[in-house]
Amino acid sequence: MAGLEQYHAKRDFKKTAEPAGKVGGQKQGGGIFVVQKHAATRLHYDFRLEHDGVLWSWAVTRGPSLDPHEKRLAVHVEDHPIDYAAFEGTIPKGQYGGGSVIVWDEGKWTPDGDPARGMKKGHIDFELEGHKLNGRWHLVRLRPRPGEKRDNWLLIKSDDAAARPGEDVLADEPKSVKSGLTIEEVGEGKAAKGETPKVWQSNKPAADKAKAGHAKRLDFIEPQLATLEKDAPAGEDWLHEVKFDGYRMQAQIAGSDVRLLTRAGLDWTEKFDGPVTAALSGLKCRDAIIDGEIVVLADSGVSSFPLLQADLSARRADRFVYYAFDLMRLDGKDLRREPLVERKQALAELLGEQPENSALRFSDHFHEPGKVMLQHVCRMGLEGVVSKRADAPYRSGRGLSWIKSKCTLRQEFVIGGYLPSDKIGRGVRSLLVGFNEGGKLHYAGRVGTGFSGKVAADLKKKLDALTADKSPFSAAVPKGKGLTFVKPQLVGEVEFRSWTSDHIIRHASFQGLREDKPAEEVVQEQPKKAETEAKPGGKAAPKTSAGTAKTSVKLSHPDKLLWPDEKVSKQDLLDHYALVWPRMEQFVVNRPLSLVRAPDGIHGQRFFQKHASPGMSDKIARMKDPTDGEEILYIKDFDGLAALVQYGVVEVHIWGCTLDALEKPDQIIFDLDPDEGVDVSKVREAALDIRKQLDELSLPNLVKTSGGKGYHVLVPLKPSADWDAVKDFAHDFARALEQAAPDRYTATLSKKARTGKIFVDYLRNGRGSTTVAPYSSRAKKGATVSMPVTWPELEKGVGPNAFPLGDASTLAQLKKADPWKDFFKLGKVLKRG
């Protein structure tokens, strides 16, 4: 058990402003770290790691170094209280450690294995995520010399992507990450005069914030933590969320007061004061405790920890985004015993509709199989997935109801050099690897783990036989002690976490030599959504067993984003249609169409278009409606669909008939449109209810997701009955459902009648009325697709918006048998009796 007896014994808290503190919660799996620059009798840096309710502490005489070859002496000193992590100021002369102190760096640390065991053995391996210090590190205890009382260790930076050989981070980054002041300025008393620079000024007057004084301050809730597993869990009992790369933060709202607390309970409100705190203070509640993560999003939409660090260092707050994923308290009620799904529902209702690009966002979850979800986020370059039991309460600490699974990538690299180990007989310390690009060998970073003693020794023998006078890489590489270049002939397989924007691999581990692949064939393996084949008119289209469609239509501005938030372009949409065309063709060819156009993307102006307009491609055919002489739009082939994409069409809607039988519909559609707040399970039950009623009438029926809030149940028909007969049947059917369960269904269009109910929309069965085509994209958040599914899949819980365009779940669905292949063969004559 950690204690603070030595710490308290050395200080007189009547004279020093240092916190007396006490032992906090017994957290043993990492937490915060802090490095405090301390101008005492001798300038040094205090390196502190949270463990077991205290801060383990070392005095690093020359400060940390990002150069792996610089081993810095670290003297183990007494444990400090957690509160000490925020201390910045001057310790009076004559007191223990007298002199000025700044918070030179801070962040979170993650140990490899049990840190207490590492402390006992004298070797702690860990990872830092700070403003200045990042990557993997080691603390190694030295053997004591005879008569030596100090507990001496070495602080060593690992040779990884965060290493900076030859650079001096202490000289380059001398200021506090807390106040922006130097150690000299703090010594001059500037911190006490409130000279801390601040970029963002809250638009709330200080008096408004002071009003929170009458609201009782909420107690900190120790966060629930996820257990690391190799694979995401399977089964329908789990919800899956994207794992963010930011700072875990507990938001506490009490009256008009907002606090942001770290995993350890430290108050970091001031660091993130700005749009995030303003958005939180605007929530309509008396009090709340929210669990979430603060991130900065890169241009790709992926959270970036380096960008977050850079903004914190620059005291910039305008790019911070708080993703909220759990709600532990609301309006005085403790919600921790409630199931996760109910807590998330309450959270979504509390957040409501936030403005576009809000600093406060709901972290949505997915019901797809965990394996599929993990594959998808890895392809997107994200860190991984957090899977949570849908029915579990909120339990502080680490447990098995939250599972985190991380992405790892693996490919071959050419070995172009190595750094020898400084330990006798250990061979190689790290490899310099690369890949071929444009006839040159591109440097891809160092690989410093994964070698056993024998492997490293054998590998060094092979490399020494290939030594070269100059570097085989096309650009300069970081230098290191004993760096040896080799002829680029050996190929090694490497597992790693991710690529940086400079095409450098992170957290790499050597897996072995690959003698089955020539070095000249090794290239960078880019993440792919699916296997691809070349297709005229644009980039590659995903393969399926059915093949893909081809078109002669050339897209102008193929990279234009039609769904900006989801980064889905015109070319991506055309690729989707090329993939699904063998299934979609029978539903859209030679059938009257209506179009939803969004030429500037779905956030711009949209047009619902039924008739031809100037400049429309001749691939989009026209014919005159014999009843009113108006032009009807239709397509004859895949070129026509490609022309719609070029025209900015984001939704393809169809009539329920073909051009050859304009007055005889060949399908009935029941569009289930739930009111806001109706649970999706109720909508699913409604679809199954309709199926049961149709079965009793011996009418064939199929179902598809709408891509929005509901489902579409369709009945294939032989084209014999006219429009009036089909619409009357659909109306009578919907009214019968309403009369049987008036608390669940309504057949009335008005919003007042739909409150809390599901509108069974029969109106789409009139002449000229349309519904979104199977496999069409939707102009909705998520770039979803209206996807035909089987009834068993619906029973298992497939969601209305379960299939985003190009998503792994969508591709997996399209690899299954086509559930609507025989749609029109199933058609029956509609008889009224």
C-alpha cells in the first residue's frame, strides 16, 4: 500500500503552498503522468506516474530525452499526492525543495503489464501520451554501489516513431504546458499576477460562472475502464463504439457551473474552456455527470492525439470536440444502475439536436458484429473499438462489461539498415525498414521489438553479410549510434499499430524474415474497403461474386464530396452502384423515376425532380406521360445510373410500375415512418406484424431497410389491378392495423395523429407517387443505403440505417445471397373480396 508519510514529514504546509493531499483511489493500471521542472538547489525535472492513489516520483537530474541513446539518471524519491500534479509556483527558501516549479509536461501513461511487479523487479515498460513526451519508455533500476543509499534508475526513450535522436526537447520546449510561463517567469512571481496567456475567452461573464456557487459541487465518479482483448466480442448483447484518440473527460454540470475532470479526478476545466464548456452549459438540466472524450479531428475526420496536444500547447480551444458516450447522473438521479442502452437513450435526449460542427456530440454506437466493426474502423485508420454490454450498469474500475480491441496492421518491409544492440551477444537493437515507391526505397521507420536473443543474433549475421557504404533509402533517416546500412535484399514481416501522415509506422514489432517475396516487390499496402477491379470512368470498384458494372460516363470532379461529414464522394457513390447493379437493375430500368439532387452535397440545396431539365445527359431517357403530357424520366442501363450520379443525384426514387404498364402497378409498399422517440424495436415489431397479416392473406412479402428511421415492407404483384384498386387495398390494410392497435399505429398523415405512433404510409401506392429504390443511397447522415434484407435478419435486429455506403457491414451483406433475386417472380394477382 502506497503512503505519503515521507512526503508529509519533509514539509511544513503552513509555509509552503504545496498540497498536503491524501492517498486517492487505488488505481493500478496507469493514469496521469506529470513532469515538473524544478529550480531547486540544482535544476532538475521531477518525473511522476500515478499508481495506487499516489504519484510515484523520480528526480531526473538532466531531464527526459527523446534520444534513445541518452540514458538519463532518475533518482527514486518519496511518493507525492495526486494533487501535486497540478502544482506550479514557488516553494519558499528554507523549505524542502525550495525554488520555483512549472508543469513542464503532463498527460496519461499506460504500463505494459503490472507496474507494481515492474517496480519490484526494477524494470517498468510503459507508454506516454503527453504534450512533449510520447511513445514507449523504460525505467530501469541500477544495482546499488557499496554504501550507496539512493535508489538510482535510468529513464530511457524507446527507439520508435516518437524518438528524436540528436534533438534537445528541453531546450526546444522550455515552457509550462499549464501556464505557458518559463521557470524564470514563475520564479519572478508572474504566475501569481495572473499573466497566464489564454487564446479563448468564454462568452459567459465571470459573474455568470460565479452563480454556480449556490449549486452543490458533484462528487467525482471513478470512470469505468475497458479490458483489452485481441478481438471484439461477438453476439447481439454488445454495442460497439469507435475508440477515440484523445483525453477521457468527465463533464459535471451543476447549475450553471461546468467542470471537466480527468480520469484521475483532476480539474482540467481551464484547459478546455471555450466552445466545449459553452455547449455543456447550454444543456437543459439541473445537474448531470457525463462520460466522454475530448478530441481534435484531423481533416480526415479521425481523432488525432498529436493535434490535440498541439492545440493544448498553443492554448487553442476552438477545435476541441467533446464526444459524450455515457450518462451517470441526471437531474439528481443516479443512473449508474440503469442498463447502458437506457443511459445512452437518456444522453441522446439530453444532448438533443446539436448545431452542425458543434463542440458537443453524441458518440453513437453500432449493432454490427464486433468482428465486422473492428475491421471497418481499422480500414479507416482509427485506433480500435470499445464494445459494451447493452444491459450492463455503469461500474467504476476495469471489468469485462467493457472490452477494447485495437487495430493492428501487418505487411512486409525491405530492411535497409540496423542499429546494433549495446548488449553483448544480443545482435540487433532495431531495424530500419522501407518500401518501394516510384523506383525508390521510401523510409518507413524503425522496428525495435519482437526479437528474441537468437533471432536477433542470427539476423545480425545475415545483415552483416550485406553491409553497404551508403544508405539505400531515398531520403535522410534519423541517425543513431552504430547505424549500419545494408543492401536492400532482405524482407521482414512487421506488425504495427498505424501509419503516420509521413508514411512512418508506429508501434512496430518484428515477426520474422520473409524469404518468399523479392525485395523489389514490396510496396506500401494501403488499407482497402474490398478487393477491387479496374473500371472505366473512375477509380476501382469493389468486387463481388456477381462482378461489377462498367460505364462510359466520365465523372467531372469525381472527388467532390456529396456527404462531406462521411467523406463520401461522387466516385464512391458510382463505385457503390457498380457493385450493386446486378441486383438493382431489375428495380430501376425502364421504370418512371423521381430524383433527389444535391449537387453541392447533402448540406447544400436539394432538389426533388420529376421532369427533365436543361443540360441533362441524354443517358437519362425521357418519355411523355399519356395522361398529362409531362415528361417522365427513366434509365435504360448502367450508363443512365452513372449519369444520375454525375448529375448530383443522391436518392433514386421509383414508381411502382414499369413504362410498359403505367396503369398497372407491380408492387405494394408499406413505409413504416415512426414518430420521434419511438424505439426502433417497436418499428421492427410493426414490420413483423404486417408480415403476419400479409401471410394470412397469402400475399408474398419482402422487407428492406429505409436507410432512415423505418422499414419498407413490399408485396410483389402481377400487373393486373389498377392504381385505385392497389391504393384502396393499401389504405384499408393500414386502417385495419390502426383499428387493431390504435396506440401503436396510425393511417393518418397529420403530425398530431402520429404522436408516439408509427405512421403506416400507404400513400406511396398512388399513381405518380414514389419510394426510394432498393440499393439507393439516402441523403441522410451516415450516407446510408436502402438495403433488402431477409426476415430472419430483421428478427435478429438489423437496424433501419445499418448499411452505410461502402461500409464493411454493407459489403458483407452484399456477399450473401440476393434476398430479392426472385422479387417479381413471386408476384401474385391482387384480388379484392
